[in-house]
Amino acid sequence: MRKDATISYQGKLLEVPYEQVGAHVNLVVDPHQQCAKWIESLDYEYLGPVHPLDKIANNQRRRQRPSLPPETTKGSASFIDVTFEKAQQYYALLDQDKPEDPS
């Protein structure tokens, strides 16, 4: 299943319930009409209907943005702080390697 809640069957895209994104599912197909009916879990539990893809509606769908893990949003140093600290360490090493002024 793709991240946009679509699956492909016989070269056609089908929409499935968005809650199932990333899950492994079985597509139930009517063998006589050769059309997809619904999806079910690997334990054969009904998960939801299947519809032909509506490209316009799918383009307008609101998606969740990934959130940062809590440990990276609180208490971690910013890129600028880390860069400034590394620069201070670098220049401190350069000052140690300078020969002393004989005057």
C-alpha cells in the first residue's frame, strides 16, 4: 500500500481507508467480475471498502506532517550553538600552536 492510501490492481489505482497506510492487507476480488471489493487484514478481518481513485479528491486530501521525536525538540543544542562551540575549540587549538612572541 502506498503512503497516499492507494493500491494498484490490474493497472488501475484504488483508494482504501487512510488508516491502513503502511499495513499489509489482502485485496478481496470478485473473480467473475474481476473487480476489487474490499480489503482485509492478514487474519481475514474486514478493514474497509475499496473505491476507484479520484485523483482530484486525493490531491486535495490533508495529510499529517511527520513530527519530530520529543528528544530532538527539547534540550538539544541548535546548529548555530554547536557550530559556535566547534569554532571556539578550533581557534583555541590554533592559539596553543602559535609560537610565543619573543619581545
